[in-house]
Amino acid sequence: MSRIRFAVAASTAVLVAAAGAGSALAATPTLKGTDGPGFTITFSAKTVKAGKHKIVISDKSSIHNFHLTGPGVNKKTSVGGTGTTTWTVTLRKGTYKYVCDPHASAMKGSFKVT
Ligand SMILES: [Cu+2]
């Protein structure tokens, strides 16, 4: 009888451990950025939690780009290029800025990582 109770307790512990591992392996959060087709640049969040993220950029214009800078990150799409670009980045606490390089005074924004 005590042997059966031990087996039940042990299998419950394995299930709890497996559930914990599952949440640690949860999908990487995805953020989205766009530039164009007009003189617009957008980002999908104002505040983001620190950690690993996928950032999907939709570059919709051959006269604009999306340039992201901040702690540990400096990534950009090409001005002449268009299409979808995916970056996997580790965001740290601080402020991240994004601009279109040729029109940085007008096409810009920022978000905070907490
Ligand atoms: Cu531009």
C-alpha cells in the first residue's frame, strides 16, 4: 500500500515538472513593425517585457526602411528593399527607438522594455 502511494506521488511530481518545462518552452512572443506605404512607421507595442522576441517587419516601400536600436540591438532593413523580415532579438530593460533612416525626423517612434 505504501509502495502504491509513493508511485502516485512520484508520477504527480513528474507531471508538475513537465508542466513547468512546457511553460518555459512557450512560443517566443512576436512583435510587428511596418514602414510605408506612405510616410508612416509603426510598431505593435508601446511597452514590452524584457526577453527574447521575434520581430516581424513589413517593409512596404522602396523609399523607406525600419531601423531598430536600443540596448544590445541595432537592426535595419534596406531602404531599397521591400517585403517581410524577421529578427529574433533579446530585448533588455530600457528604451528602444525605431526610425526610417532617410526620413528620421518625421518617421520615428519608440517603445519601452520593462
Ligand atoms: Cu522613410
